[in-house]
Amino acid sequence: MIKSLAKHTNRKFWGWGYADFCLTEAENTAIEEAGRLLAPEGGTPVSIPQLAEYNLPKPRISPPAALKPLLSSTPYDRLFHAYGQSCADILRMLMRDAPNPPDFVAFPKTQKDISHLLEWMEKDNIAAIPFGGGTSVCGGVEPDVGDTYNGAVSIDLQYLDKVLQIDPVSRAAHFEAGIFGPDLENALRPHGLTLRHFPQSFGFSTLGGWIATRAGGHFATQYTHIDDLVESIAMQTPRGPLSSRRLPGSGAGISADRMMLGSEGTMGIITDAWVRLQ
């Protein structure tokens, strides 16, 4: 039984996909043949990592009592949030090399929870790392922050996954940022609508992650970038909430949406958004 505060514990902590996913015999054979071509002298087999095989450092920080119910320091939660899903990330996990996991993983359930977390983390000089589905391949969720901060906390938004409103007349919908791609599309399907944004990470990535990284939908044609589909964005920052207005169009000054799109967690934590539908 995995100890975790997460509601999704069926994913591998060390690599891509679900924990019970296995390659077919034909796929394993193809990999072995490719391996012999790349390394005729042979290689060293690597076993599937187990949680007990990692020597994790103790958390460096002490959270206030009021926030402890939101925070986890279990091995599964810390390791799952230690890296993204690049080839280098997975190889390091296979080598049992995770020297800089987050000190804690936070699982806020409301925007007020996020506000309280950011207030504590700013006060105690702790790095806040927004975490959606953890599919980053460029180090965006890695909590290796050096000695500049007293510690690092990964803030996982998986509980902020509600469908707030669907407007079939305007062909728009309002979602919390932690909703995963399949759940978002399943909510729209009964209305005959779709966001039509299908990045390669679709099954394990979130709306907030798409917006924060300016994701492209590689499995769709025509409108493929999330930029084209966003109507308004809301985020929590260390200085309070920030949101853009939902307007049909505007040419008045700087676009707040464009500041938040692709911000990669540097401005704050995206909590919800209105999106255009097809």
C-alpha cells in the first residue's frame, strides 16, 4: 500500500505511465534487438525501482501546524515530484539518483490553501514549484534550487480539478487548472464540444500545465496551441490573486493573458481558466 496524500497513486514514480503498464513480448523483443545493434558488447540490465532503494535526505524545513494537513513527505510523493519525464530524468531515477527531492509536497484543495502556502513559503524563503501532471521535459518541475532557498515545496494541483461552468451558447468553459486532459474532454463530450488540444502528454498533463508552458497540440491540426484557446486566466501570486478579464477581444494595452501564458510558474500558480471550445 502506497503512503501518499495524492488521490492519483496509480502512476509510476520513476517514469512514464501507469504502475501496472507492461510492454508486450513483441515490444520487449524489439527493444532487445535494438539494444544489440547499439551495444553489441551487451549492457547491464536494470530492475524496476522500488521506493526503499532511494536514500532521501530529510526535509530541511518545518511547516506551521495549520498547513501540515496539506503537506506530505512520504517517499512516493517526494520521488514522484523529484523530476519530470525527460529521458535524462527517467535515467536518473533508474540509477536511483534523486539527491534533491522536494522537502514536502503540498496538495491544496482550494485557492485559499494556495494563498496560505505561498504566504508561509515567502516568509521562510522556501522555493514554490507549481506541479500539474509532472510531464515537463525541460526541468520545469525539478526542485534542485541550490542554496539560495531554505528548502523547496512542490505544489501539486490535482485536487483543483473541477468543471466550474460550461457555456454551450458561447462555446466556452471554465475549468480549474488541475484537471487532466481526458477528464476535461469527458466533461465536454456530452455537450458535443471539445477543446481540441491534444499534446503528446495529453493523458497525464493538465490545463494549468498547458497554459503555463504554452503547450502545442501535436495530435491536432489547425488550432493547435493553447494560446489560441484561452479566454482568461486566474492565478495566485505571493502578492495575492491575479486574473485577466474575459472579453470577446481587446486592443487596450498589455494583454494579461499573454503575460501568464508560458510563465512557467515564475509569476504565480495558475488556478483556473476560461477556454474557447470547438
